Amino acid sequence: MSELQQFTAQDEQFMRRAIALAAHGQYTTTPNPNVGCVIVKDGEIVGEGFHIRAGEGHAEVHALKAAGDKAKGATAYVTLEPCSHYGRTPPCAEGLIKAGVSKVIAAMVDNNPQVAGKGMAMLSAAGIETAYGLLGDEARALNLGFFKRMATGMPYVTCKLAASLDGKTALENGESKWITGPLAREDVQRFRAKSCAIISGADTILADDAQLSVRSHFYPELQDTIRQPLRVIFDSQNRLTPDLALFQTEGPVLLLRNSTQPLDNSPHWPHFVEQCQVESRNGKICPTAVLKLLARRGINHVWLEAGQTLAGVFHEAGLIDSYVVYLAPKIIGNAGRGLFAVPPLMALAQATTLTFSDVVQIGSDLRITALK
Ligand code: AOF
Ligand code: ZN
């Protein structure tokens, strides 16, 4: 197997197509990664496909089916190393060997310990020419959560914030619901839809009566397949009640209790609400324990949409990988509330330093992405 060998411009073009196909699965594949595959014979695409849903065929299965006999002697471009294991589906490496492809180019190796190079090795052992490393960064960006969970046992956490131009998230009295405009709120829907879980706290749910759901009318193309991410709510004092809007929207909810608080098993909770006691200190639920629990349940990417207290807890514990901040052209003034409730710093040198990765205008607001 060779890494970073000289790939041709045509190789790059086919891998770009495979990456674009993989992205079609971004609302549905969880806990599996987004993967695309293109099969090329004599410079022509003869089959292509992408992974849609865990439990169903992998990208290669769809592409090989479309190619039929034309797969013989063809080159397969895959955004992730073909799998070598029997999971919910049989190994794709075996499928490619049986179909008689002569070359497989993968954008990157799969860091799932069940695969981890074994897929490429199976192909090589069968006499198939293999290479990887073509557009690896682009392919990695599609599955940040999956790769982080496989490498560390923790999900990738994106923290969403909305603030005025002077960096305030709410008035002194807590009013905060409509700082940003409708297009920014629609943009948030897209991030929610891509995430595996949305984390929030009882404060936010009580203040805004938030549903934290994905509104399917934003996705006409996905009307039938729209998936509600798991809504994970920190409610360490059992303050939430079944009448709130959150519990009127069908879709899984994990209600977190502190380890000393009894669960509320009253019959009024809807069937889709699960309560769970989590390791706590001084009555506060441990955010690291929550993320580990979520990763064990196959959660790759978390969208943290919370108020300054819970956002502060995650930030201080160093658990946030990326910050998505919507900035509205409004001035609230010094009496407004900040974004993170954290203890004061003694020197600027103690400040968290991030890197801006992206700035775009969305309607009347700006969206700034900063990475740890
Ligand atoms: C691929 N192509 O399209 C995907 C792959 O339980 P299973 O059978 O769905 O296997 C899931 C694992 O297979 C997943 O964790 C990842 O390592 C790999 N996913 N591999 O070759 C695909 N989705
Ligand atoms: Zn596979």
C-alpha cells in the first residue's frame, strides 16, 4: 500500500466526486461515517454510491451494484478505507475483491480499530493495487466526530453561541430569544440536523420553552428521512416537567439527573424520554462523564446549544472542539450577559486562544467559526 504517491488530476476529480457523494449522507449515517465511492473504467464513471444509513449497504455496495460487470478491471475511489469486518454488513474489501476491481484508491485509512489498515491489507493480499492519502483532509473534514470518537472515546463538540456585536448574549433580565435574524436561525437548523446529539440545560429549556428539534420543512429533500438528533438535557435539580414544548416533539430525549437525585418515574413522561443518573460533584453533573456516555452510545458529533452556565462548564473543562458564534449587528451594553460563566482570569496569558477558521455573513448576521 502506498501513501501520497503521485495521483493524477483525473484521480483527484473522481475523488472529489466521491467526497461530494459522501456528503449526501451527512444527515442520516450516524453512528456510521459519511462515505462515498466512485467506480471508474477507461476514464468513465460506471458506478457510484454513498452510505445512507447504518445497517444498510456501505458506499461500495451501492457503487458495485450500479457498476455490475463493468467493475471488473476498474478503479474504485473511496473516501474511507473499505471495511474488513463483519459489522451490521459484510466486509466491503471482500465485495471489491469478488467484483474483480484492479485498483482501489482511498482518501484515508479508517481509524475504527476493527478496520485500521486491515481493509487495505486484504485488498493488497488479493493482488489489487492500493493507494491512500488522496484529498485526505477533505475526507477527514466530513467525519470529524467519527474519527474523534474512534481515536479518543469522546465525541466532537461544537458550541453554538449567539451574541450582539458587543459580545452579549442576553439582556440583564435574561431575555435572549431573538438576538439573531431568521436566516441565522435557519442555519442553526442545518447544524442541528447534522449532529448526532444536541446538549442543553434546564435553564435554557425553561427560559425559552425550546424544542431543540429539527424542523423538517427546511429540508424538502429529506422530508421522509429526517432524523431527530438525541436531545440531551442537563436537569440536575429535576426542574423540567412533561408539559414543556421539548416533550411535545417526538424524538429521543435523554434527561440527565445528578447521581444523588432520584429519577422521576411519573407516568406523565412520554415514551421517548429516558432518564439517566450521571456521575456528579457537589450536585453538578460531570460533563466529561456525559460525553463518554454519549460516545459509548455511538454519538460522534455533539451540538452544544446552551446558556452561559452550561457553556461555561464545557469551556472550562476544555471539552469544546469548535465554537460557532452568530454575531448580530446590535449593541446591548455592559449590563448584558456574557457568553461563558467562568471564573475571572488573572492575566491575558490565561485566555483560551483559538483560531478563526471561517467567517460568513448570513442574512444580517455574521457567523464566525473558531477552532481549539
Ligand atoms: C466503508 N464504507 O460506506 C462505511 C464504512 O456496522 P457496519 O457494517 O455498518 O460497519 C460500520 C463500520 O464500517 C464503521 O464504523 C466504519 O468503520 C465502517 N464504515 N466503511 O467501507 C462505508 N460506512
Ligand atoms: Zn464497508
